[in-house]
Amino acid sequence: MLKGKTVVLGIESTAHTFGCGIVDEDGKILADVRDTYVPEKGGKHPREAAQHHSNVSAEIVAKALREAGITINDVDAIAVALGPGLGPCLRAGAVIARALAIHYSKPLVPVNHAVAHIEIGKLLTGAKDPLVVYVSGGNTLIAAFSGGRYRVFGETLDIALGNCLDVFAREAGLAPPYVVKGMHVVDLCAEKGSKIIDLPYVVKGEDLSYSGLLTAALKKLTEGNEKLEDICLSFRENAYNMLIEASERALAHTRKKEVLLTGGVAASPILQNKLKLMVKEHNASLHVTPKKYAGDNGVMIAWTGLLMFKYGITIESEKAFVNQRWRLDEVDIPWMK
Ligand code: FE2
């Protein structure tokens, strides 16, 4: 223990980033080290990403301890993201977390990756009880705390918003890289568009469907009758506006006074502006997780692990199995009143 303060080391490996974060009980970030697997071309292969994680894990953990200026003996618990995520990637993180816990006789804390995105957002923005809009490559959901858990009010019925944007960008020859000068390449290309083309817009209550929009936008690309900039603009407008509409319904439904935008797609200034306008209409405040911590990182796992550890939530290493489909609403949140 560090000067009497609880310190937790967190491991993140649910997708393409392997991260190790270390935090103390005051929410001070002592270390944040990460490495992201980037394939040379094409999509991201879970097995190759997992191989990357295994290759870098020991060095990243060692580097995080050095950055924090502590040794493993100063760490009170090891937290690990056990899901949701890609199976091979999750297992790579679980292996090192279990090894650390067993070898150094440390308690192991099982962290849900989606809960961690919410908790790091709350810690860094000061939001207390927000409606959460969590958008990333693998997740698109609208959630809020109710009855002891984060309840999902709306979500994608098929692919995630981030994945939808990335696949389109790749097929259109705009990516990789997916982000240029802090903007997603689809956002950038859309800035030069001027015409709105009719594309699917699918909101069902508070749920969303992105696959039809993606297929139709890709078809427009192949047909070649429209300018790429116009397709990007129309595609982006529908993709974001669908999310805003579903979020607005959830905000009216839950009557929360704060909205937290988090996940990798939260960095989009276009999406932020749209959400800001909607939130203002409802006299609520918008909180955006800082870009550095909106994407996957070990700090969010460490911080959520610390909250859980303080409530005595740990797991035996032998039972720490990964769960690719571990839902947000399956996790008790005892630190929220
Ligand atoms: Fe994530």
C-alpha cells in the first residue's frame, strides 16, 4: 500500500489495445501505458491482436510500474477487463492478470469493460448520475443508473456506430488511418459534401440499427453516381442523428440532468455538437470523456477495479473466465446510491 492509500493496477485487452493503468483511491492516475495493434491493411483480426497483446503485456506492466514509481508490492489488487470484447484478446489479458494475482498473492477484481468506460468518464468529467451515450468500435448503447445497476435503455440491434464508420471508411479507400488530425476520416470527408442523399435511417424506440445504412452507403459507392463527399455527409448525418434521436428519447424517459458521452467515437466534434444542442433543449449538461481516456485504456479498468475492490468484489483466479458478451446490466454498482 502506498502511504496508506489503496492502489490498483488494471489490465485492458478487450479489443486492439493492450493497456495497463495504475490509480490510487483519490482517482489519481499514477501510470497509463498502452500499445495498440494496427494491422498493415484490411480489418483487425482478433487472433493477431491477441498475439500482439501477449507479446507486449509483460513489458507494458513493467513500464507502468516504473512510471508510477512503485513495485508490485505496493499494489493492493489487480483488476482485469473480463468482457465484453473479442475472445482471444480478452484471454490474453486474463492470462497475465491471473498470473500476477497468483504469483504475487494479490486479490483479482473482475471488471466489466462497459462499466469502466462509464466510471472513468464520471471520474474525469465530474458527472454524478448521467445518461450515458457509449459509442465505440464494438459498442453503441444508451444507459443510465437505475435500481442498483446501469440499465440499457437503447442499443444497436446489429453493428456498432464505430464499426459502421470504420468499415465504410475502409471500403471507400479513406482508411487506414481512421483518424487524421483528430477527426475520423468520414467526418473529414463529409465536411466537403454539400448534397444529402437518401439513405436508411433506422431508430426503433430507443434502439438503433446501422447495418442497413452501411449496406446502402456502400451500394452508393459501388454505383458511382454520387460524389464520395456527398455519400460521406449523408451517411454521417444519418448515423449521428439516429443516435441523437434515441438518446433524446432516453433522456426524456429517464429525466437525468447530465449526459455523458464516452467511448472511442466520443472524440467526434461533429457528434459532440449535435449532442450538445439536444442536451441544451432538455436543460441538462453535457460531459464528454477527455479524448485520451475515451478510447480503451488500462486506467479505466484500474479505477473501476478500485471502486469494486472497496466494496469487497473480487474473484478467485481459477474462476476468472472471460465473457465475450458480459452485459452492462448484469453488474451490481454498489458505489452508486
Ligand atoms: Fe471500449
